[in-house]
Amino acid sequence: MTLSRLYELANHSGGTLYLMCFLLLVALTVIIERSRYLSSMQQGGDELIDLLHANAPIQGDTMKQALQTHAKLPHISLFQASLIEPMDSERDTCAGHLEEAVMREVPTLDRSLWVLDTVITLAPLLGLFGTIVGMFGAFAVLGDVQNGASQVTGGIAEALIATASGLLIAMIGLVFFNWLNTKVRVIVHQMETIKLMLLNRRFGAVPVPGTRAVLKAV
């Protein structure tokens, strides 16, 4: 199929194929930007967890080094909250402040994903609309007795290209939408892990209920 033929089909679809090209461009932009950002955040979070794991108890110099090395990571807000926390604070108070830091950063992680979600929903609907518009032209030839059935079926086949395009865009967007959501959940889990590691290194690990009884029995 040549470019001129595609251009003709786009015109016959009532302009919906042009809109779907725009939706595809928007979806690819969000996918590329979020993929690069979240992949970088996830890698940096793994490095911070390894840093905390290698330094027990955590020292102020280590946290300051992490602030300088990974200053753009959302995980750093946990280190900042830990540094400004008064030394006489209780564990529950410190845990609440760290949880606030996590909640403040979560909206920055899934930013723009709503755009991809909208494209996934809108693309098939636009494709269906384009097919309906194309069907009008396909059935219009029935008024002329000189037009054969092949022209009608050919027009219907061309009209279905809009639906196929919409479904293709939706399938591509859905795969990457679920993949990006998984990365967001991983990063949030990293932040929760760092929160617990900071608390344990400052206040000591909280014993699991029943652990002492088991140890005494042993």
C-alpha cells in the first residue's frame, strides 16, 4: 500500500486516522519519557538500598554522600527527612515523617501515565468512528447500479483499517502501561524498604511478636 493510498484512506475516514496518528505520537512520547525516567529511578533506588545494606549502623557522612550522588532521586526525600528528624524523636514519630516523604513523591512517579491510559481507551473508539464514517462511503455506491458488489466490499475493507489501527495503538499502549505501572510499584516498594532500613538503623529492628518465646523455647 503506497503513501498516496494511505493518504486517500485517511481523508475518507473523516480525519480520524490523522487523530490516531497524533494519539500514537503522544503515546510513544509518554512511553519513551516515562521508561527512561522510571528505569533511572529504579536503578538508583537499588544502589541506595545496597549502600544502606553495606553500612550498618548508617552514618551521617554516608547519608550526605548519598544525597550528593543521587540528588535527583525521589528516594532522597527519605534521607532528607531522616537527617532533619530530631535525635530525641520516637520511632513512630520518625516513621510518620518518613511516610509523609514517600507520599509526597508518589505523584511524580506516575505522572503522565493518565495520558497513556486515555490513549488506550480513546484509540479503539476513534477507530470505530472512522470505520462508521468509511462505511457511509462504501454503502453510498449502492445507489448506482453500475457499481458491483466488489466495490462495496472493497470500501468496507478499507473502512475497517481505522478500527484495526485503533486496536493496534491500544494494544501497544496497554503493554507499556502495565509495564510502567509495574516499575512505579517497584520504586514505591524501594522507598518503603529504605524507610524501614533507616528506621532500623536509627532505632533498632522491631522484634516480631512471639520471637522471644520461640528463642527461649530453643
